[in-house]
Amino acid sequence: MSRLKFSANLSWLFTERPEFTQRLQGAAAAGFRAVEAAWLYDADPLALQEAQRQAGVEVVLINTPPGDVDNGDLGLGAVPGRQVDFRRGLELAVKYAKALDCSRIHLMAGRVPAGRDRAAASEEMEATFVENLKYAAGVLSKEGILGLLEPINTRITDPRYFLNTPHQAAAILQKVGHPNIKLQMDIFHWQIMDGNLTQNIKTYFPLLGHIQIAQVPHRNEPDSPGEVNFPYVFNLLEEMGYQGYIGCEYRPLGATEEGLGWLQDYWKDNK
């Protein structure tokens, strides 16, 4: 069985350090060889590039820009009428990904527009998403970058997020029909929306391009009290031969380093 590879999500971990460049050093000092982040667009890409070189870590995932957060945006991929903004955001994400030699970009779907009914807007939003994803596939394939779709739960995290189940994402991927666009499994969201993790992992395993983890329901360390048996999940992924990264996208209960015992144990047991 293959040893799993973990990346530190620097939007969630090592936030004791205010600067993203400092978090890179913190992750490296804790033993991580890979990191990821939601948004790092406030930092200069060349400064990030130098900090990454000094830390000696690989950047494995970033998100497309969220849009106008003050006006309620959280991604633009499926938002009707925002195609131009989506393409501009994709261009910026590619610029940062190339600077950091990052091979994955999460293409955020976005929220159902305020005042619109989800069911009434669904068909138009899906068509917009498919259109944007086909465009993104063409752009990203030329750069050797993988595009990812991540369902986000609408029960706890974001009631208005458009893409909320792996089943919905898989159906959209089929319509896009491009091998350069794959599925991002965040176990936190999948457990909340559907449970049935074993069968869902087995069913959608061929589509997976990235995985993220956090305990349910409080989104803390994998070994904190909660619903998910992570040793079992890790063993399942090992048995299935998962070769990608697993992003640690959780909220530490205390200082980040104090909550990494579960990972240090995994590394020790799987040298």
C-alpha cells in the first residue's frame, strides 16, 4: 500500500503567523513538504515564489479568486452573467499557479444569487458552470494545470453554495467531458451532505484529483471527537492506491503544531 501524502492548508493552519510567507516556513518546520491555500492574492507572486524556495515546499493547490466578497461572492464559476469576471479570475489564478509551480486550481462554483430560488436557478447555473469549465479546461490544459470542482455543504457551511454534493459534481463533470477537470473531495463536506463515505469514495475514486480533511461536525483535527473514523478512511485510500495529496483544511483546537500528533504518528508508522 502506498503512503499517503499530506499538505498543510495555510488558510487554516499556522494562522498564528500573520504573513503567508511566514506560514510557509512554519509548515516546513513542522515536517510538511507540501502546502495549499484558498486565496493568496494579497501577496506579491514573486515574494511568494522566493518564500516557497526558501521553505523548500511544494504548493499543490490554490483557489480561483472569490470575486467581490463584500457583495456576497464566493466564487463565480456558476454565476450567470459573471463569465467575464470568472475568466479574469482564472487568468490571475494561472499567473500565481505558474509562479509557484502549482499544478491544481480549485474552480469555485459560487453561490445562488441573492433573492433567487435554488431550484429555479439551477438549470441556468449549471449551464453557466459547464460553459466556464469547458473554457477553463482549454486554458489549464495548455499550462499543465488540473482544474478541480469541490462540493461545499449547504447544511452548515454555506446554504447558498451552488455545488453541494459529489453526485451533482460528477454529473457536471460528465457534461464537461474533459480529463483536465476533476473532482475535489473534502470529507468534511461529503460527510455532512451524504455520509456513506466508503461507497462514495469507491464510486467517485476515478474522478478524484485532490482530497481535503477535517473532523465533523466542528471542523477540527482528524483525531478530535467527531463522526469520521479517519484511520479507517486513510486505510481505505491506501488500499485503493490514492497517489494525490490530502489537504489538512481544518480549524486547529489550539496552536497548529500542538494538534499535529495524529500526523506525526502517521509518518512514524509509515516510514
